[in-house]
Amino acid sequence: MKVMMKGNEAIGEGAIRAGCRFFFGYPITPQSELPHYLAWRLPEVGGVYLQAESEVAAINMVYGAASAGARVMTSSSSPGISLMQEGISYLAGAELPCVIVNIMRGGPGLGNIAPAQSDYFQATRGGGHGDYRHIVLAPSSVQEIIDLMGLAFDLADRYRNPVMVVGDGILGQMMEPVELKEEEPPVPPAKPWATTGMRGRGHPNIINSLYIVPEELEAVNRRLAVKYARMEEDEQRWDAYRVDDAAVVVVAYGTMARIARAAVDMARARGVATGLIRPITLWPFPRRAFAHISPGVLCFLVVEMSAGQMVDDVRLAVNGARPVHFYGRTGGVVPTVREVAEAITRVAGGEAGGQDLCSAAGAHG
Amino acid sequence: MARIFARPRALTDKAFHYCPGCTHGIIHRVVAQVIDELGIRENTIGVCPVGCAVFAYDYFNVDMIQAAHGRAPAVATGVKRVLPDRVVFTYQGDGDLGAIGTAEIVHAAARGENITVIFVNNAIYGMTGGQMAPTTLLGQKTTTTPQGRDARVAGYPLRVAEMMSTVEGASYVARVAVHNPANVVRAKHAVKKAFQVQLAGRGFALVEVLSTCPTNWGLSPVEALQWLQDHMLPVYPLGEFKVPPEMTGGET
């Protein structure tokens, strides 16, 4: 069945189709259509929508519901995600599965509600305290939102770890046709570790991230590091477009990747052989996409709606094999197709990425 | 020979880490006895705080969750919304509940969450080294009020039970103490009511328990019990502040 859906609503419908029945959140723009949708849709399927008193409370309600074995999610936008960071660290430490959605907006501080990708570092580096990692998924269409929400819950359960899904106000509020498959709801894996009352078990379950003896905590950290290494090995996802004969390879994700894709076509029409690598997982970063760079590739151009964050990961992945340029607009300004195409032309001609904040400061490109 | 005294089944065999004379042990035992008497041990999930009772998951022989500082009521909300037929309680200190977690406790009550809250008030931060708590008395010396709490600088003690009793969603609110046997018995009755309120589906129940901290008060265990009686009771009067209509009367 094909229907028109807003991105934010698709997040909610995708979650419900993934078997999520519990949502805890606090109002913030520009993700409002998601709680609006779940507030009626969850009760319809026997679930619970609960508006918390703060993002701090919301993420801890998620912690409780995940402890009880439920498929559970929360959603917010940049400042609210900052408030949730302590809870995300606890979720990772206690190895609790859940899905956290960040519809990113301009920052720092209150910033604005316009589309941005400036929470990349926070999302991929672990915005909370301690040695932890979580998978970050970055859909770039409403259909991909639906598909990735199911994957997000599966990965969360498979690794007993939080999974974050990031988008922005454009992706959240645009409408696109989506295919809603008529499928049986998935059966989440058994959770014998959950705190559901010890009846029939004979021993209590404990959900905890406290290990007072340093050697014990180190052993936990090592076990988690092995788990994170497995995620890095097995969960890299990306999409490649017209890269086979490309001289310039653009790297962009989410909303920015849609614009970059059109810019690739425009640049090709102008005679510059251009391709696009679109990371779908921001963590683990799809390093494998950069493992075998064709001899014909002249350089990379990273395009972001930030002052330059993912460009660091591209530089690590390319590891000096080619120049890595950057073009970005930030503060909620969305680059146009033409701007990006012009940046492609510049780097193809051996110039820097463009008149962005970072190259002006000499930091990039 | 009839066995008339035993360790509650809802406590593990692990020895408490609490300081000599600290009344956390008594309060743990009271809660465990109530869980045993109500026959809910295998149906109960407890949420422990950050503070001296952070290791409560080692002591209560029920499913336990360790929560971030102050967030136990939010965590308990998440558990209870998923498992409405289980018994959920939090065990929190005065820093956890009365300072960093004030929003969570007030709103859990406002929502009428069907949970039981055991709130231990010893007028000081114990675990971190005797700093001023929101419930520290005026004039009381702590490591962060070395000249005694001065209202002009550090404000006034927070009366949590009185405050919580003004919240419409709170169903049962009481304050008890455990500084002598008669009061321990009364405390147990209040804790039992707080669980019975949840079992009856009547919503949010909170019992504030006045407790001692000999180590950080700088007193012997016996002196600490006397200090609680002489100094805390006048500021924190005991009694039931709110009781569901059908539960009024009877022993408290």
C-alpha cells in the first residue's frame, strides 16, 4: 500500500510496525509531528504515549521501559538530545536496547529550528560520559525512514544497545509516497535479562551500570569494546551513486545527500565526472566505502549542513590517499544544488571547497 | 522450637555496607518485611538511587534497577507503564529525591503513577562526604555549611511530605521515623499502606522516613538517635498527610 506521509509521521509508523509500543518524550520543534502522530496511534495499537516533564525524565522513562523488556523509543531535537546524554550513557552502560530520534536543528545553544547537521560529533562520538558507542542511522527519504526504523529496533535488540536515528526538519516535515508493506509485526527476541519480577526465574535480575572495583569495570569496558568492534565490522552501511568513473566523489548524508545527488547530476551535465557516497550509518562510519579508491578519483568533497564534522571521519577513512575538501552551510542555511555543483567544479579545478566558514578560518579544504 | 525471628526473604544474605548506627538497615528490613507479608516478592521491581543506598540492588532479593541520580521516579514510571500488574517501588535519599530529582518526583506524583516511593531523609549527603542536603536543618553543620546552615546564604529545609501532599495525583503521603522501636513499628505500618495503595491501584504513595547519619553528623549511634528526636522531629512532624478515603482509620 502506497501512502503519502510526512517524515516525522513515518518515524512513528515505522516504529509501530517494528513492534514499538512505548514512547516517552517532551515537546520540541521540529519533531512535533512525531509525538502528535504517536499520541493517537500508540493507544490504537494498545501502546502507551506519555509526555514527560523534561527530556531528562523522558530518557529515564525509556531506561525503565527498556529494563522491563519493551521495545521503546524517544524523540527530540538537538537541545533536548543534549539533555538526554546522561541517560544515553546509562542505557549504554546497562546495555539496554532503545531507539532515540534526533531531528537536528541549528545550534549551539538555543540556535534555531531550521535544518542542520551540526550534532554529528555528539551523535557519533558519544555525547555522554564514559567509553561507549551507539549505532547512528541517517535516512535520506521518507521511505528510508520507514525501512530504517525496523532496522533500528532490530539492531538495538541484537546488540542490547541504544540506536540513534538522525534527521532534520526538512526530512521530518516533507511528504513523500511510501510503501507500507502488509507484514506481520516482528517478534522481538526473548529478553531473559529484563527486570519483570523474578517469578519463575528463581533469581533476581539486576539492571546496573555501577562497578565499584576498577578491575571489574575495566572487564566490562573491554567486553563492551568487543561488542562495539563487532558493530564496526558488521554494520557499516552506505549508498554509492555514479562513483565508478568519478573524478570527484562527494560525501553527504541525510537531507544533504539529496541535494548533493542533484548536484552530482548537474556537475556531470557540466562535464565534471562526479559521484556520491552517502553514509547510511554515521557510526559505524562506512570506512569500507573508501577502502579501494579508483585511480581516477581526483579528490573528495564533503558537504554538510554544519561547520565541518563528518569531514573528520572522511579524512580518517581516506587517510591521506587523496585531498578531502569541505563545503558547508550552517546555522540552518541549506546549500542549494547550484552552490554544491559550483563547489564540485572548484575542487575539480584544483581549488578549495568553497567560501565556507571553515575554509575562511583556514581549518579545512 | 518455634522460629519467631528470621531474615526477611526479600533481603539477600549480603551484609550491609552501611556505617554503624545508620538506620538504612532498619528501613531496608521494614520494606523487605512488608514485601514478604504482602507476598509480592516475585512480582516486585525496585529502583535504587544514587547515594548511600546505591547498592540496594545487592540487598533486596527482588528484581532491581539502578537509576541515575534523582531519576528513579521516571525509571519506575517506565517500568510500571510496561508492566502495570507488577509492584514497582523506588528507594531514594534526600539529595536524590529532594534536590536533583525534584522534578521527577513531583511529576510522577502529579501523574498519579501507581508506584511506591520510600524517601529516606537524614538531612545530609552521606555517600559524598556530609555536604548540605535540601533537608539540612537551619544551623546544622555540614562540610559545605561549616558554620551551620544559614538561611540567608543556603535557604531553608524542604518539607517533602508536606509539599507532596499538595499534589492532587498523590494518593498516600506519610512521614515516619525509625529512631526507636515504637516508631519502627509505625514506619512499617506506613510502608505497608504505601504498597497496599499501589496494589489497590490507587496511585502514587510516598513514605518519608527520618533516618540517622552518625558518621556525617559527627555523633555516636545512640547520640544520633537522640539528635533525630530532638532536632528533626520539630521541623519534620510525623504523621499521615494524605490517605485515600477508604483507608483512613486503623493503625499508623
